[in-house]
Amino acid sequence: KQWYQRRVRVFLFFLLYYITNNLRMAVKKSAAVSKAKNASKAVLKGGKFTLKKKKVMTSATFRRPKTKITPRKPKYARKSVNTINTAKLDKYSIIQNPLTTESAMKKIEDNNTLVFLVNTRANKPQIKMAVKQLYDIDVAKVNTLIRPDGQKKAYVRLAPDYDALDIAKKIEII
């Protein structure tokens, strides 16, 4: 009788263990199934969980898409002084000196043209204004070139009213 009761107890124990295990598995399965159903509903509904469609390429060239360009916010200035604004060109810094070479003298005599060495950053209108202010003469046109030594040379052609020889004597080139 004792061995029978022991067997029944063991049998009941295993039966109880089996039932609770199956219940646990069933609960886990039902949780997984419900989670999967919710996910499928979300995908079907769209919004955050939409499946991305593959873009169709219509041209042979690939253009990189435009992205956000943030403006620069430096922690400190890389230069202490802005060099462009500090050195403004005035009439005295534009025209450095007149040239007195043989070819320059020939230009004065033949073409009514004065020849100057000028600042390399000066442009033609600035040179024209500087000559006009310094020597009180009208300028017809200005030609410039940069010499092989890096200096800029300006050929200043005077208006027909003015004689380059007289101006050259006035500024003591000749």
C-alpha cells in the first residue's frame, strides 16, 4: 500500500508539473502571437512602420542629394585683423613712381602716354582716378600689365587736350 501511495504522489507531481509547464508555454505563445499580430497591424496601417519602396533610377548619372549645411560658428577668430579692410588704397599708395626708361620716354613723345609703376591690387578705374587727382589731368584710357618681377605697370593715355611732354616736365620726369 505504501509503494502505491508513493507512486500516485509521484504521478500527481509529474502531472501537475506537466500542466503548469504547458500553461506557461501557452501563455508565452499567446504573448508572442499577440505581439506578432500587433506588428502586422502596424505594418498594414502604415506610418512609422511603412516598408520603404525602392526608388526607380530614371537617369544614368547619380546626383548626390542635398543635405543640411550648417553655418560656421568658430570659437575664436583665426585672424586678429581683417587685412582687406585695413589697407585701403589711396591715391598715394596706388601710384608708386613714374618710369623713366627709354621705351617710356618714347611713349611720352609718340603716344601721349605716361608710364607708372602702380600697386598690384589697384585696378584701372582706381589708377585713372589717382592720376586725375594727383596731376589734375584727364585720362583717356589705362592699360596695365604685370611685369616678370611681379610689379604692375600702367600705361596712362592722356586726353587729347593734354600734352604728355608738358606733364612729364611738370612732374620732373624729364
